[in-house]
Amino acid sequence: MEIPKQLIPLEDTPGEFVINVGPQHPSTHGVLHLRIKLDGEKILEIEPHLGYIHRGIEKISESLGYRQSIYLTSRMDYLSAHMNNQACSLLVEKGLQIEVPDRAKAIRILMVELQRLASHQLWWGSAGLDMGAVSPFFFAFREREQILEIFEETCGTRLTMNYITPGGVMNDLHPDFVKKVKALIKQFKVNIHEYDKLLTGNIIFQKRTQNVGFLPRDLAISLGASGPVARASGISCDIRKLHPYDGYEKLDFSEIVMDKGDSFTRYLVRIEEMKQSMHIIDQLIDNIPEGDYRARVKGIIRLPEGEYYQRVETARGELGVFVVSDGNKTPYRIKYRTPNFSNLGALQYIAKDSKIGDLVAIMATLDLIIPDIDR
Amino acid sequence: MKALFRYFSSIFSAFKSLWTGMRLTFYYLSHPKTILTQQYPENRKTLYIPEAFKGEVVLIHDENNEHGCTACRMCEMTCPNGTIKITSITEETEDGKKKKILDEWIYNLGMCTFCAQCIEACPQNAIKMQNTFEHSVYDRKELIKKLNHPGSKLKSTKKI
Ligand code: SF4
Ligand code: SF4
């Protein structure tokens, strides 16, 4: 099969014209480059161009040890850094058959759910910003800042954590952790109503997102969409429920599935997920078990020969790590199946035949993180 | 008639939703106590940076200008970015044994990703992360730092 070099021709044909959005455009949240073929205001075709922030993380990881390469994964989807680290750690633990202490498991879930909250908050703010509402951005950062402060005290960093390591977590919780998380959750349960007042109920926001950008269920399945994008189209795909890890099976929470599939539904799914995350934190925060925060793992990790796969649910969908090991201290091949790459694939189908103005709203609710697409 | 009523009630609810949002915005505008923004360079004295914040790697020196580094180079091998360069010299002790001692502990701050794996790897716990963060300099060369203080020695492990 011949692979076409350029799907959309560079020259305009009569009646149609081609515009570029990005790679540096305020509404693309990063260096995503879209070539769009238009007929008037109607979108005929979209072609994403990737590679502007390709760093070769998979290739670098092949020359680093299993422990060393984990810090790179925080730089893929930087808003789900904990989940990415967790995926790699779980894979190593699976390979070496290490039993993680209960305390470490509880800490991991707490951190991961806080991260999910922080990620959805930032998404909520920037979604408003994309549609011209500036104040939500500041409201979102108010809560997110508190979460980052909690991270800063325990993990030492705000964005690129490298906190979850094979065997457990890097260091123990800060003494104020429980107190601060409780205060945060208490405050956020009140503040989430402000989110509804500002954006959910806002007539302009509703008109721009409701009945716009449909992703049908069967298309979402065949494109491999995951996370809130797929769950808004009626697919049950929460890895935390389907393949529980780190003790999610013991917790009581519900998977948010809605089936309308438009932009507004994707928005609602994320708002509901924030409430579920708070519910999970509520269950765990008072009963963090005592004990070790890390199991003993040898300094140089050698996975037994074979193939390993581990998946986790990040804030944006399913992250899969696939490792082929030849028994050495570095992986023979490592492959990340990132959620944003698949979700980006949906964009060209969702946005087809809609107006160019709606493209921004569609991209906002897809919640793309470009470094995760390019790796 | 019903359509007309629906038309006007939709206009009314639209204005109401805008008013709800605006009222919240005005509430925060008129309550300056709720402002959370910090003025960074002005508030440097009261700025709270947690103890655990990973700002830079330092070699721990005690009051006698002694450090714990035995120049085993574990940190250098663990670092994924080649940030650390350790050079050692071989010295002869009084009883004729050859012993490796630390010459220079070179740390390239510009290449560090603050992953704290060197800290984990050090068997002597000789290094730690410090919470300083104002690292900007005018020349890139200034980021390459020598961490062992001049004239510092290895901490004597023997109790006298
Ligand atoms: S913190 Fe990480 S990157 Fe920096 S010197 Fe230590 S091991 Fe290297
Ligand atoms: S700092 Fe620690 S790991 Fe590095 S050479 Fe010195 S003793 Fe070894």
C-alpha cells in the first residue's frame, strides 16, 4: 500500500481552502499542528501533524535502567505524572513479583486521585479559557495550587514527580499531609458548586458545547479512545474498575458513563469524576495503614526474560506500558500506549462537517496533552 | 402562545445564568481577603518553600568542614543524565595502605532533572536535596558547581 505523503494538498482548490492551526496557537495547548481544509466555515478534513515535541522517550528508556527511566514518564503526560510513574512501577513489581506494603498502596492511590483532581481542575479552567471565559481559569488554579502545595511538601516537586518507585513510594508522607488533604477536600466540596455556577450552567458555554462534536460509540471503540472521552460515548473502560491495581478493588466508587457523546457530555463526565475522586480520597484519608512505605528492591533491577504489559487509568484514559526484556538491566524494547494519541485520532472524525469555531470547543473537551502524543 | 412563552423564558433563563456567574465574579472582586495571588519577588522573606523541595543537590558538610563522601561513584552511575562527575585521588595512609579519596564532586545543575535518584543511591547518605530555587545565572558555566568545600575532608568513621 502506498502511503500518501501529504493528505491535504498545499494549494487551495476553488471553493475550498486550507488553513494551519498551530504549531503555536493559543487554543491548541501546545505544539499541535492541524491542517484544516475548509469550505467557507465548514470543516471538510483535518490532518494533525505531530512530532514537534518528540523527545524519543521510548528510545532513551532502552539505554536506561528500569528505575532510571521512570522519571522520563513524568514528562509525557505532565498532568498525570503520578499515574505514569505508577504504571512503570507496577510493571517492574509484576516482573519481579514484589509485594507492595499496604501503606505504600494507600499513599499511591491518594496521590493519584489528588493528581486526577488537579488535572481535571486545570482542564476545567483551560476549557473555559478556550471558549472565552477567563475567570474560570483563576478559580481552577485556586484549588490546583493547594494540591500542588501538598505534592510539594511530600514529593518535593510540583509537576514532574518521580515519587512512585518500584516497591512503593520514594519517601514517607509529610506530617501535615492528612490535615491538609482533609481541609482541601472540605473546601473543594463547597467550591465545586462555583464551577457549576460559572461554567456548567452558563448559557454561552452550553450553546457552544451541547449537540456539538458527537463521537458515536462504535467509532470510539474502533479508534481506541479511552478515558472520559470514551466514557462520554457510553463505553465502560475505566481500568480502575476493569483491571484493578494497587487496591482499587477494595474501594467504593462508581464509573461515570454517559451515552450522549457530545462535547457537553465529555465535560459532565469529568466534573462527575472529580466528585468520585473526592469520594475515594474520603475513604482512604482516615485509614492509611501503618508500616513501611517501600518494599526492598535490589539496586539494579533485572526483569526476567519475557514480555510485560501493565495498564493504568490516567486522568485522560488508558496508559499502557509494554516491555520486552531480554534479562539485562535495560529493557530491550519499551512502548507506551498513551491515551492522548488515540483520543487525537478521534478529532478528525468528530470535527468533520462542523464549523471552524466549534473546533476549539471540541479540542477543549478532548483535553489533549501534546507531549503525551509525541513522547 | 406556548412557543412565545418558551421563547421569552429561555431568554430569561439565559440572562439568569449569566447573572449567576457574574455575581460570583463580583463577590470575589469585592472581597479582597479571598485573593490568593502572591507577589513573588516582594514576598521573598515570608515565602514558604517546603523542606522536601528538590532544588539542588548538595554535599552535606558538618561544622568541622567534613563530608561523608567516599568517592564510590554510585551516584554518578545512577544519574540518568550524566550530571555528576566524581574525580578521586589515591592517597597512601600512614600504615602503607592505598586509599581513594574525593578530589572533586562536580555537579552540573543545568543538566539535573531533580529526580533524586542519586540521593537514593548513595550508600553513605552523603548528599541531599536542598530547597533553594533561585538558580538563574548569567553564564551557563556558572551552573557547573564543585560541591565539596575547599579544604574539606572525609568524616572519620573511627571513634576516638
Ligand atoms: S537529581 Fe537526578 S538528575 Fe540530578 S544529579 Fe541526582 S540523579 Fe542526576
Ligand atoms: S556522594 Fe555518595 S554515592 Fe556519590 S561518590 Fe560520594 S559516597 Fe558515593
